[in-house]
Amino acid sequence: MEQRGFSAGLKAGVSIAIGYFPVALTFGLLAKTTGLSLLEATAMSIFVFAGAAQYISLTLITAGVAPAVIILNTFIVNIRHFLMTASLNEKMQPDARWKKALYAFGITDESFSVLAIQKEDNLRTTFAAGVIVISYGSWVVFTALGHLIGANLPEFLQAAMSIALYALFVGLLVPSMRGNRKVVSLAAIAALLNSLFFFTGWLTTGWAILVSTLASAIIIELIASKGGRS
């Protein structure tokens, strides 16, 4: 089978670019209503390139959380990328480490899925580069476009858009909860712990999210492992 290169990767990544359009556009718009400048919002998409982490960062920025805590939360949310890139490394052709580092930065849930479903082994680095260039480019461009659109909205509508951030999180969570008791339990425990930390004042917003996320994941895994042994 002939190995495919950069142009084939671009074609394979078109669906990702289309899917990123509404999500990145909304992020840019919400970044504007949060108070980020066009440069700051676009720079976040350039250097972070992680949808869920960027949305969570907006919430933490609004709450005045310290930058170090925001970075730590981003690390925890994106820790799954270690597993994705390690798995993908087995499928890719051997190449220089700096090249692997470049396309590893561009791995998201969507680009990983596109690369992982390819039938051939030893995928060319250029193919991965094509998938990532078009998805990464669309995310950055649509972020900037969303910010520009947000800048032209009436002030009252910009203020109201902050509610959309929470609606988006609910929209992301609910589909994964359907028919999955583990996800429901994970979300419920995390919500209870976060509420406890918040209303008692034991932890600040950023640390409350971080600790409740880690604690709920550990609790669920302990319960699952105990159930598997019984």
C-alpha cells in the first residue's frame, strides 16, 4: 500500500476543521466577553490548542485564579494526551524526535481519532503534519474570528454570553453521561466535592476544581477496581 503524505493528511483533517468552526468561534466570542484581548485569545489558541482546557481557563480567569493554578488545572485536564501520543507513537513511522515533538503538540482528541483509525501502519510524519496543520490552523483562525464577532456585539449581549460558557460544559457532559453510570458517578462526586470546598471556603476556586477532579477520579477508580476483584 502506498504511504500517503501531506496533501492526504490535509484531506483527512478537513472534517476536523469543519467541526472546530463552531467550537473555536464560540471560544473566541466568550474570550472577548471574559475580557481577553484579540491578541491574548488568539495566543491562547496558538500556544495551548486544547479546547476543554481553554474553556476551563476562561472560567478560572473570570474568578481571578492565580496563573500557576490555571496552568496546573490545564495539565490535569490534558494528562490524557500522554496516553494518546504514546499509543500513536506505535503507529507512526520512526522519525527524528524533534519532528515527533512537533506533531505531538498538535494531537487532540479529534486528530488522534483520525490518525488512529488509519488502516496502514508506519504512517508518514508528513501525513500527520497535514492532519494537524489544517485542524490547528482552523482552531486559531476561528478563535480570532469569534473574538472579532464578539467585539461587535452590543454590550448587554456580550455580558449575557458568559452564561453560554456553563451551557457549553453541560452540553459536553450530558451526551457522555447517557447510559454510562461511571461518568454519571464521576460527575456527581466531582460536583459534590467542588460544592463542599466552595461553600465551606476550604479551597479557592482553582484549587477546588483541581482537587475535586483528581479526588473524584481516584474514588471512582478505587470503586471500579474493588468491584472487579469481588
